Amino acid sequence: MAAAEIGIRVWDLADPGIRTMPLPGEYQGLFRPDEELFWSLSPNLRLRFQGETVVTNAMGFRASQEVGDKLPGEFRILSLGESTTFGPGVANDRTYSAVLERLLQETDDTRSFRVINAGVPAYSSFQSLMYLKRRGLALEPDLVLFYHELNDFLPSSLRDSSNNEIGLSSTDRQLFESRQGQVDRKLLSWSAIYRFLVFRAARYRIARLQQDQVQNPLVDIGLPDIGLPPRVVQADRGQDEQRPTLTGLNEKALPSRVSPEERRQHFDELASLCEENGIQLLLIHPSYAGSKRHECILTEFCSERQVAMLEAYDVLHPDGSGPATMFRDSWHPRLAGHRALAQALSRKISKEFLDRDR
């Protein structure tokens, strides 16, 4: 055993063989590694990202002001979501969360409103759920907004550069849970033999997945097949980062970041968590430039659990206008789209959440 341990270390056989390319935000310092959430927005930031200045506060929210303690009578909304919520290509004060705060204040001057934009690019529903569990409850929200669809269905290669064989063979939840076991983490740290076996087993699972028939799940949720550039490369850190060696893996055959069963589980956990803490919940059914109106796990969940839902397709695809009116690219709304989302949310929140509180 000692000889095997030494030999594996000498020949570097216990190191990851493949990894994923950094996400765009990593290159520019928008993200930082996060042990609980994989990555999060860097705090106290001011940088140019996709054509607009991004400012974050000390807590890493996209805001120039600090959150602070909740004021007496304040109605606080925690806005969780993927890149649409974050708002690439849109100024801080033009995201739908920021505009919503102003619209609610204009509608009701009898109380103060605060909408916290906790959206992070490339986040899945699992990451936002874990954020709420681990950190969001401390912010004392009265209402949670939740905007997640596309990233859940993308392959496991769409994670940050800490992703290796273990992550590529796992959903977000599986990867998170694998990192929580104290015994497993200690063995990975101490034993080269154990690392060798774990990485070999993960590579075997990936090789098996490559043999499967691939059905694109995006088509099932009313989205066209989105062509993503290859992201899996050889893990040799000595190679040129600008020209990494691609592995040739069929990344569409990798696991989705969130399985259908897990997606339903996330919604159930989210609703239960909000109910246990006296928080109201509003799910936004996302829509993208190429979306079709569709029923799915999210719409079925809202119907079964009687959870409030805003259909973003109706907002972002108005009759008589093409996608370019509301979208700046295939996925992300432009200013008009953020404004339309904020207006629809303001009307729904005022009618279904604020009026009944009076």
C-alpha cells in the first residue's frame, strides 16, 4: 500500500485528468470560488462586464448600497435567479429587481420596499435554493422571487473551472453532497490511492454516458437546441490557457445540472422552506428569445401546490413584436424586457401579496 501510494504520487496519477473552462465571469473577476455554492459574485466590485458597469456591495449583491437591517414596516423581497435576474448588459438600476423596487414604492407610499437582487450568472435552481437555506433567510424576506429554468437543463460541463471528473459525472446536488462528507473529503486530501480510484470511477461513468442515446431536454421545455462551445479540456495546468486541449467529449451526453426529479424536489423544498419561515413565494416561469409557451415541472408544481406564478412568456413575447424587441441575445432581456418584467411583477405583487395584507 505504501509503495502504491508513493508511486501514484510520483507519477501524478491521483490528479484530475479533465476540467471545465472558466466561466466568462471568472476571467474578469466577476466571480469568486464559494465552498457552499460553487461560485458567487465578488463583493465590493466595480467593473465593466458585457457592456455595462457592474457594482456589487459588501455582501456580493448587485447593488451600490448595503442591505442593512430590516426597517420597521419594510416589505423586503429577495430576488433569486440565474443570469436574467443578474442582468448582463443592463445597468444596476435597470434590472427588473431594481425597477420593481421603484414601481412598488410609487404604487404604495405607506411603507418602504426593498428588493435584493441575488441573481448570479449560470446559477441553477439548486444553487439559489442552497443560498436561501444557508444565507438568504437571515435577510428576513417577506417574499421570495425565483427565476430558474435554462441552466437546470444544461450539461454538467457548464460549471466553473473547479469542475473535474467528479463534477462532470454528477448533477449539482450530487456534487454538493459529495463535498459535504467529512470522511470522504479527508480521504481525498490524504490518500493518493483513494483519489486515483475516485477519479478513475468518475471517468468510467463519463465513458459509459458517451455511449447513451442523447435526447436534448431543452426541446422538451419549449426551447431550441442551444449550441454551446466545448468546455471540457485536459487538466494539465501547464498548457496555454488561451489554447487548451479539448477532450472531444460529447458534452450533451453528460448529466443535466439538475435532473427532472431534482427540479421538482427543489420546488418542493423551496415552498416548504418559505412556508416554515412565514415567507411568501412567487415563481417566475422563465422565457427566452426562442422559447415556446409550454407546460412543465414548474407549471405543474405551481398548479398542484397552489403557488403563485408569473408566466414570463406572456410578458417577454407580446403580440405583434419579435424577440429582438425584448431580448438582447438568445437568453437575456434588454432594457425593455427588464422593464416589462418589473411592471408585470409589480401588478401581481400589489394584487396578490400586498392588497391581502391590508
